[in-house]
Amino acid sequence: MERKSRILVVEDEEAQRWALRQYLTREGYDVIEAPDGESGLRLAREAQVDLAVVDVMLPGLDGFELVKQLRRDSSIPVLFLTARGEEWNRVAGLEIGADDYVVKPFSVPEVVARVRAHLRRAAERGGERASLREIAGGSEVRVGGVSLDLGSRRCLLEGRPVELTRREFDLLATLARRRGQALSRRQLLEEAWGTVHLSEKTVDVHVARLRRKLGDALRLTPLRGVGYRLEA
Ligand code: CA
């Protein structure tokens, strides 16, 4: 039998943790919980978690700091729970690497629906990586002087390792997978990061960072009014 997807709920309010656990368990997920940021981060790293639901306001290590630290070595989907009226939280949360957010007071079925959608996208991304491996005859994709190892998520420039953030890597992997094709910023938001909540400018910001790290080896052509094309 297939392993159940494991969801980590990091939330200090007991009643909300309880409600999420009830629903998610009923939907067939394996649910683990943490009441604070420190234990949440530890579980996210050690317990083979497939997705995390993280409250922004937590005692001690808050949700932002948790996700920032988690993103150094994990690319699991993260859904933020944020309070109404804290618009800056949502934008900042997405910028540091959350995939989505739900505003409190939330409807539990809505959270469950988002969880399902993000797990499906993550599975699709995994499937794409697998099919790309078949095409390339390995887990490596080369474009110009840049090579990406999709399995270990390593990037090499002329044979030397380059540190990329999760968003940078996923953006570059999407461009590489569709090299030679024009991709709009919206397509890149959806295909690389599985979100429509970020502004299209975020794509330009990450492209600029990739250019700084990879220089001329990144043969990326800006397409005025459209987006970008990575030259084959
Ligand atoms: Ca809280």
C-alpha cells in the first residue's frame, strides 16, 4: 500500500490544531503536530513530512523564521496560516518560501482543499523530474555552461557548484525543461512555483539573481511584454 502523505501542523492554539487534525486525518493523511516553532522545525526536518501547515504567530521561533530555516534544506510545500488584516505577512511569507496562505479565521475544509492541491502539485513536479531524467539519460540537464542535477538539486557552473535557493532552482529547472520555448511570467509562477499569489515582478527579481550567480552562461532571452526564453 502507498504511504499516507504526512502533514505537519505547527500551531500554538490547541483548538485549531485539533480541528485541523480531525479533518486531515479523516481525509486519509497522517498528521503530526507541534505547538511551537522549535519543535515544528525539528519535526519538519526529521519526520519525513510531505507538507507543513504553519501558523505565522508562534511563541519563540515564529512561522517566518521556521520557514526561512527550513528552506535551507527542504522544498516541501508550506501553507501559512495568517491573521486577517496582516497583508504584509502574506506577501513576506510567500517571498521567504511559503507556497500559499490561508487567512484566519479559516474554514477547515478550505485548508484541507489547499493541502490536497499542493500535495498534487508537488507530486506532479516529482513526476516531471522523473520524466526529464529519462530524457536526459540521468538526473542531469545541461544548458550552456550550466548543469542542473534534478535529483540532488545541485547546480554547477562550468563544473563549479553554485548555491541556488529553492525558488531559483525551480525557476531554472522549469526554463531548462521548456528550453527554446517562450514562457510568460504567469506560466513561470505557476509551473515553477505552483502559485498565482506572487506578483509577476517576483519572476524578474529571481531572474536577476540567477543572472548575478550564473553570468553569461545563463543564455536567457527576455521577451518584451511576454516573459523569458532559455536558449536551447
Ligand atoms: Ca498562533
